[in-house]
Amino acid sequence: MSILVWTWIITGASFALYIYIAYWARAKTTGDFYVAEKSIPAFMNGMATGADWMSAASFISMAGLISFLGRDGSYYLMGWTGGYVLLAMLFGPYLRKYGKFTIPQFIGDRYYSNFARTIALICAIFVSFTYVAGQMRGVGVVFSRFMDVGINTGVIIGMALVFFYATLGGMKGITFTQVAQYVVLITAYMVPAIFISLQFTGTVIPQLGYGSPITAEGAVLLGDPSTQGKYLLDVLDGLNKDLGLAAYTSGQRPMIDVFFITMSLMIGTAGLPHILIRFFTVPKIRDARASAGWALIFIAILYTTAPAVAVFARTNFVKSINNVKYEAAPSWFKNWEKTKLVGWKDKNGDGIMQIRKGKWDDPKSENEVKIDQDIMVLANPEIAKLPNWTVGLVGAGGLAAALSTAAGLLLVISAAVSHDLMKAMIKPDMSEKEELWWARGGAGVAVIIAGLFGIYPPGFVAQVVAFAFGLAAASFFPAILMGIFSKKVNKEGAVSGMLAGIIFTAFYIWWYKWGDPASNNPAGWWMGISPEGIGTVGAALNFVVAYAVSSFTKAPPEHIQDLVGSLRYPGKLVTEPTQH
């Protein structure tokens, strides 16, 4: 059967499963809608967290980034993995002990201020919409290739599906759906990786395969008998040098920027509201710890495989089209060319595709081949000439990754509107039924806005997500950390810090990406720090401003200080916070 048929079969079956689960687990109360009535077992919550965590950026774009950036791309891997550990250790159990629905609610109560809650609410919506843009873009990329429809049409189809199970099921439906989505996405990621590892090195474990010698069969597949017995990474280093590029295993990015991006991704992870809310969905505090451990295991399976997928895809990609006549280009290139995500310009008129250093649309560059980083994982099975069903499986996995995270983000936006804005501040006396309608309406509007972001994305998937992490790092992380571990920070300090952090970070990103894009290079960045890494500086600014303002203003009330103290010790909370 053709790739299109296989994709429709596998994707259709997975979509039918998601819709059935959403209907079966549909929310009947606000507790169901926001936190699944705190009834999800730790193992399942860990799997759902893994699916929520492994977005389109993880599934589609991370290996693509590593395949192009080489060692420099590792900061995404280190930042996101380390960040989850940070989140699980620093925040998860304490927020679960606090026991409320949302992060803005925690910040509003801890800092005894509806204004602080409002700032946190705005930050949550801002960060979530920035992040969801990458997910909807990923949905469009998958649909455009595997469903033979345009990217915009693919985004609209994804919007319809997410709208159904996010608004119907709420957190309860999303959680059980994400369990199924995790199974789909991890299967889709691992099966091609195992196949290609066997092809190249005869090793069934991809994490070992990309550091192993190439077998005789692998050398035949590469069309170069001289590669037999050589380590795959050494061969890839040689290919990069032949193209006029730095060795794949070398690093070109300034070390200060690598550090700042990694740190921004780490602390941004710990401030992402759609992951933090996961710790509210389990019955007990110990279940929050257990689900964090399970999630780390489920996440590590994909994250430790990503570098291998990057190496396999990069090697196959270069070998399959470099110095090949366009008329003889492999079918995968012609198939993806229809999506306009790959392309070729015959700059020297010889009819041969040549990959070189530089941008393909730069007349001064000898590079003739355009390749979108976001297609490397999706095109990997086709490039490796795997069976058509594996190609369809990868398409279904990419959709599962994008839709699972999009649903979690939309729920955060929905809860921010219905619970933190309408119920807490505008109409406290509204009934549970009214609040549930506001939650579903908020999710519906959020889906439409998210779709527009997918149709008009501000960057490629992983880059957009990196900006979201930077914004979370500069706003949420310091406020939550100080809220749990410091009795001295008051409402004036927290609000001032959040505003300073997110405004500075958002302006820096805007200036170098859109305000003055000509200066978006290491020479133009402040102290060599890129827009992707500036969230670390924003977080530091947040801490400094918060502590400075708190030291010159009135200390938090005694009952708030008691609350902070009781959060970190066994037993019940000393007191319930009140609003002022």
C-alpha cells in the first residue's frame, strides 16, 4: 500500500481512539475539567505527563536541530531533560500539597494579591499561546506531507480534533487520551530508529548504534564501501567537512550562549503551567513524586534516542542527494518538495544538487539545497527506504506529540479564563455549571487563536518553543520558587519581579528576531547571549527586583509566612491563605 493509504489507516485509527477516550472520560464537573478530580494513578499520570511534555518540538524538531547543529544542538536535549528533573524536585510535591487547581491561583494566594494573580494569569496565557504556536505548526507540517493537504488545511483539521477532546473531556479526558498518545508517539519514534540502527551498524539499540562501526550492509546502503568498519560519527564528521561545514561533533556556538540557553530551557521547564498542573491530578503527594519518576523514565526513552535519530537522518540525507542529478533525485525529495519545505536552485547550471555552507536563497552561497529542519524526523523513514507503514506510523506519532501538548496548553488557557479570571475575580458567585461553560468556551476561543498561530508561525517549531521556555523562565520560575522557599518575598516584590522579567525577555526576543533582525548574530547580541538564551537573564532580573522591592516594603503577613513554612514539611497546611 502507498504511504498515503498507510497514513490514513494508522492516523484514522489513532484519531478514532482519541475521540472515543475523550467521550468515555468526558468531564462532568469542574474538578473533572481542571484536575481530573485528582484521581489519576501515578503510573498513568507519568505516561500522560510524558506525552504532554514531548511536544512537536521534542518529536519533530529536536532531532532535526541536532542533525543540523551537531553538538551545539545538545543544549535543547540537556535543557529540557535537566529542566524536568528540576521541576520534579523543586516544585511538584509542594504544589501538590498546596492542592489548588492552577499556578495563577497559587501565586495569587501565596502573594495575597489578585493583582499578582492577574499578572500570573497573563503570563500563563502569553507563554501557553507562544508554546502552542509550535504545536499547531507541527500539526500542519505532518498533514501537509502525509495527508496530501496544505499546511493550513492540516492546522484546521488539528484544531477540530483538539477542540473536540479538550472541550469535552477537560483534564480527565485529556489525561486518558494522552496515555494513548504516548504509546503511539513512542512507538512511532522508536521503530524507525531501531530499523535504521540495524541497517547501519547491526545494533538493535539506537542509543548504542550511532556510536558503533558501520557494517558491510550499512556501507552498501550508504553507497560507499570505504565506510565499512568506520564509526558512524567519524563518517558524518567527514561528510560535514566535505561540504565546507564544521565537524558534526564540534561546537561553533559561543560557550556563554550554550550555557544561557541550557539554563533558560531548564528553568523555563520548571515554570511551564501545563506541566505543573499535572501534579494536581494525582490523589496524594507521594503520588506526585512517583508520577514525576515515571514521567522521567518515559521521557528518557525518546530523549536518549533523539541524538541517534539526528545522526541517522543527517548521514542518509547528505548521502542520498549531495552531488546527485536532479532528474535522479530520490522519491523522498520529490515528495517533500511539494510541501515547499525542501527545494533546489541550480545556481551553476550543471543540473546537480549540491549541499554547501550557507543559505540556499543567498546568491553568494554555493548551497543549492533547501531543507526545513522540522522535516528530518518525519522524512527519516523515507530517506532510509523503510517500509511505507513505518512512514505512516511516524506521521501518526508526530500528530500525537503535537496534539497532546496542544491540548494541555489549551486547558491551561481555559482554566486561566474560567477559574482564575471569571470565578476568582469577576463573578465569584457563579455556579459550577456556569464555570464549566466558561472553561469550554475559553478552550474553544483558544483553539481558534492557536490555529492562527499555526498558520502564521513566528519561527520554526523548536525555536518558537524555546522562546516560550524563555518567557516562562523569566516570569513563572522565580515567582514560584520564591513563593515556596522564601518567607520574605511579598506581593509588591513578586509582581515587580514578574513584570520586569517577562517585559525584558519579551522585548529582547522581539528586538533581535523582528525589530532589528540584521543584528541577530553573536556579534550583535548583548554579551553574546542569543534570544533563545535571554530567559536566564530575565529570571535573574526577576529575582533581583523581587528581593530588592520586598526589602523596602512591608513584610508578608504572618499567616502567609506560616503557609510558606508548612508547604515544605509533612502534614497539613498550617493555614489557608486569604486574598487582600
